[in-house]
Amino acid sequence: MSIVTNTPKPPYYAVIFTSQKITEDKGYGEMSDKMVELVSKQDGFLGFESARKDLGITVSYWRDEESIKKWKANLEHQEAQKLGKELWYKQYKIRIAKVERDYEL
């Protein structure tokens, strides 16, 4: 299985979540697993890639902007966002981009 997400022919959208976490877990791992399971069932979700060392970067791929808005409005996801602000992240930034071309090897 590839760790690089197999995305459809463009256009599609990417949500880039860059973060710096606190050191302690404080329930982060459990919530992260729950969000992966939940987002995988979300209409319009195409997949994601994630890396973490000192800086965490997760890129999720979406069919369209409406799918992204629905995920942001998901009540369980909103609870995770709230806890992220209160407990887990020192800093984060979210960027949303339209993918117009992609290439692969």
C-alpha cells in the first residue's frame, strides 16, 4: 500500500494543516484516530497524507469546497477543533488550495 494518496484527475482541493503540538498527549492520539475514522466516511473526502516531527503537516484531499465546508461543520470535528485550541496545539495554520495539476512517478 502506498503512503501517497491516490487522487483523481484534477481539479480537486487540498486542505493543508500545519501545526506545532504540545509535548504531552492529553488525549490527542485517541481523538486523532477517531477523526481519521470519521473523516474517512465523509462525502467528498479523497484521502490524506501526514508527517510529524517538530512540525506536523497533514494534507487532506477533497472533491470540492462544499465537502470541505461540511467537514468543518461536523459536530464531532468541531469538538476536536475546540480541544485542539484549548489543549493540543501551540500554533497551527490551515490553508485551502485548488489543485489544478498533479504529477507522479
